[in-house]
Amino acid sequence: MKVVSSVEFGRLIRVSVFLLVLVVANPPQVAHLNTDSRTEAFAAVLSTRNEGSVRRVSAVELDASTRRALPKYGNTLRQTGIAFQIDWRLLLAIMKEESRYVETAESHRGASGLMQIMPATGAELATRLGMEDLDHPDRNIQGGALYLAQLYNLFETAEDEQRLRLAVAAYNAGPARIYDAQEIAAFMGENPYSWTSIKSVLPLLSKRYYTLHQLVWDGGKPRNGYFGKSRQTIDYVEKVVDSYRNFLAVLH
């Protein structure tokens, strides 16, 4: 009988868990794009093909709520996009998903405004922007843009298109959750800087996978705690990118 070393045994465990993830997730492959400009990288989403989970959207007429929002927030979005080097149509897509363009929107967790910014994050962003608060719609938009730019910078190792999706996911779930998912992806031998990989392992942050967590983390659970809202984050990214692609097609 062959004696298996501890190193080989560790590899066997990793392979076994990886096969389990393939059965549970089996995500589609996404093409990589490589552009130099941040704005071009955002717009590159439109040209992606065979994405699987993200529907292709034809150049259709804007929905009524977006048509009403553009005269009110269009100029601020454009100016803010230029200031932070973010495509203003991506900001519009996030605003649509976050608040449905309702200035007074407030979540049960306390996120507020058009860009649904949490109080602690808002206080930090307001300080960075030299503002007293982000209560005014224009300031809320600027705060959301700064936050998205910060998140985008966190994933500079990722390919441009994957980087956009990782930043949008972090806007919804918080960067700490994405970091935990990256650790699992790396453990599984997957690319931790690919949204395709992160999307497949994000559900593994829930408590039901505690045996996997014991293999990944010395503390026996994700560094930032269990996460049971992976489906919400995945759907959020798909909806934001869906709207963004549509806005790219009809807004110039």
C-alpha cells in the first residue's frame, strides 16, 4: 500500500472540494478585454459575447423612470463621471438599481440617498470630498462615484472587464465579502481576480459550507463572517451590467 504524504493528502482534499464546486456552480467562461482607459474599460462591457448570466440588451427605448431622472440628474452624473473618470452611464445604472431614482430612499440597514450609501461610509466619503454630509442628491451622487472609484482601484490586478464586475459586486456586498470569496477561489485553484470565479464561490461563504471554511481559514470561518446573500449580489451585478449595456446603446 502506498503511503500518502501530508502534502499529497492536502492536494487530494483541495481537488475533492474543487470538484464539488464544479458540480454546484459550473459557471460559464467570460472573454477578457484589455484596455488602457478606465472609461473605455467600462464601455467594453457592451462588446462582450457569450456571457451566459448577463443578457444582451438591444437598443430599446429608455424606461419611463430613467427618462424622468435624466433631466434632474443627467448633468451632475456627467460632470461627476468626468471628475472621477467613471462612465456616467454606469453611475446611472447603479443609481437605478440602488434607489430607483428616489432621493429619499432609505434601506432597512440605514443606506440612504440615490446611491444608497451607508452612514459610516458616507461620513468617510464626505470628509474626503470636503463636504459636511451627502444628504443632497448631487453630493450623494458624488459620494457614490468616489466610493465606486475606490472599489475599482482595489481590484487593479483584474482584467478590465472583470474588474468592473468585481467593483460593482463590492458596491453591493462590501469589499470584505469579495476578499473572502477571493480567498476561497485561490484555495480552489481558481482565478481570484475573475468575476466568473468569484460568482461561483460566493455561495460557499454561507454557513452551510463550514467544513470548507475550516480548510481555508485557521479560525474555521470566513474572516468577515458568514455571508448568506450571494444570490442577491450576483443578481445585482447582472442587473447593473444589464442596465449599463442598455444605457451605452441609447445614451451618448
